[in-house]
Amino acid sequence: MTIKMLDIERQRAAMEPGLTESVLAVLDHGRFINGPEVAELEEQLREYVGVEHVIACANGTDALQILMRTIGAGAGDAVFVPSLTYYATAEAVSLIGATPVFVDVDLETGCMSPASLTAAVDEIVAEGKLTPRAVAPVDLFSIPADYTALRAIADKHGMKVLIDAAQSFGTETPSGRAGRFGDAAGTSFYPSKSLGGYGDGGAMFTNDPEIAKAARAMANHGVYAGQHHYIGTNSRLDSLQAAILLCKLAVFDDELVKRRSIAERYAAGMDGHVAVPVAPEGVAPCWAYYVIRSANRDALASHLELNGVPSVPYYKQAVHAQPAYDGARIAPGGLPNTDIFSAELLCLPSHPYMTDDEVAQVIEAVRSFNG
Ligand SMILES: Cc1ncc(COP(=O)(O)O)c(C=O)c1O
């Protein structure tokens, strides 16, 4: 039996008949853009994340680039990003004309390393060519970045902290849910995310009224109070997608319980065979992605495939190593931890509709690998 990375059929069954009814309701009222579902979704997300302002938008990449524009980042500015992330974190920086500076990650969490960030910022400051403008840490594979340490470095240099929370919607920390930290955060509703739509979608979260006002306008051609105040873009979330995401949000907490129980079983069953992810004290990740490490990653992936278990080598090639970033700025001392992760990471299926037998099958497949 081959397991799926995602099982949208089983998830859909859990949401029917409400899902079809919600979609039909949009077809009936016909307000496909800025319909009531968008405002309702923003309100529910606001409550869920525990943040003052939520602005829905077209995708996670737009969320990041719009947030960067709200703080005035652009040409001549340095924005510090990890290289161990999805390409879009850095791409958003380049799209607004700023310069991404790639920083190494912490070996425990896979998230941005404060020590590497300090070294990178110091070098940029000493050089005097770029203005350090923002730090954009990523909550990698659902694990929150070290916001406190990163914030202290950002504050020292007058930088904003814009968090890429595309992979952490639903993650709980002792100080609240992911998305409510930093000056603002952006998330993605790409289908494979913890809250994934039936297409593209994203949202911006902030407690800063100025950022919120600019972000809302910029996602809709710079309009507020009937006039175009900014050069914005078209990054609206469709009413249909909002209707679908509302149905998904209704089952989200049940899904989190299942995702966390799968992660517990994986950790108990695989520890000692591969390196399992470890959450910081008091953190309950959403486990949108369950990513293990193995020194023999590619052979393990082949073995898993033979045993009906799909896997994805996230992120086999870090962003600074992509052709588009040939010659990009990286932190002094290089990115040794990023290189280790890139060689060893492997994402396993962890969707909330896995059966107990499927979970056991994944564990057994990992344990039977003699690499
Ligand atoms: C860490 C990270 N940042 C940004 C994005 C971009 O989101 P989107 O695909 O919705 O533009 C993604 C997901 O695709 C991601 O995983």
C-alpha cells in the first residue's frame, strides 16, 4: 500500500456537506472579489492567531514582499534571510529591489542562527554600502525561530523583524501562536501548508496599525479611502478560496491533534534510527512538515519508496546555492549548518488523515533501513 503525502480526498470527506454548500453560496451571491467570506476569514484568523490585524492576500510570497514594502525596504537595503528555506523568502526581498543576505541556521532547530545573523549584520555595517533594514526569519518546518534573540539584534541596528510563518500556522508557543510575533508575519495557504487551500492564498498578521493600513492598501492596488495612495499590486484572496479556507479552519484544531499525535509516534518509533525534529521547550508545532535527518538521506528515500512511503528531500539545494543567487551575499564564516541540513533532510508524510496502520508503516520502513 502506497501512502500519500497529502490526502485531500479524506480531508474533503471530513468537511462535507458544508464545503460544497459554502462554495455554492459564493456562486449564488456572486461577490467573487472581496466577498463576505474574505472579511469573515480575516476575523477568524485574527482571533485564532491573537493579533490585531489580518490582511488576506493572494499567496505567501506576496505577503512577504508586501510587508517588506510597508516598512519602506527597497534598493540599497539589506534584508537578512536564512538560506535553508523555500526560495520565496529570498525572492520576496529581491522582488522589492532590496538585497538578501543569507544567514546560517541553528543546528538544533534549523531556524536562523543569531550568531550568524550578528556576524552578517556587523559585516554589512562595517562595509557601509547597504543599510540593514530587516530580518526575515523563517519558522522552518513548523518550528518557531528564536524571536527573542533575533529581535535583540534587530533592535540594536534599528531593523524590523518580518517573520516568514508560511510553515508554522497553528504552532503554539508559551507566548502565543505563530504569526503574532515580530513587527509582522506572513503566511501561505498553499495546499501543502497546515492550513492549505484549494489553490493559492496567503495572509499578513501584525499589531502595527501603520503596517496594517499600508498592507491592506498595497494588496489592492494601493487603495484606501477611495484613492490610490501607494504603488500596490493585485494580491486579493478570492471569495471562493476564503470560503474553502473557512471550512478548513473549522476542522483545523482536530487536524492539529492528529498531526501532533503522529509526530509523537514518529519520534518514539524512529529516534535512534534517524534524527527526529525536536521542538523548543513549551512549543507545540503544527507539524505541517515532519522532517527528519539522515546521513544517508538519498538511500533512505529509495528504501522508503520501495516500502510504499513517499518522501521529499526539503531543502536539498539551499537558496544561496540556486543559480539565481549565484554570487549572493552570505554571512561571514559561510553556512556550514545549512550545508549539513541540505545533505540530510527528508520530509515524511504526516497529514492528519493517516490511519494508524499507515503511521506504523512509515515507522517500520524507517526502522528497517540499514544504511
Ligand atoms: C517558508 C516559505 N516561505 C514562503 C512561501 C511562499 O508561499 P506561496 O507559495 O504561497 O507564495 C512558502 C511556501 O510555498 C514557504 O514554505
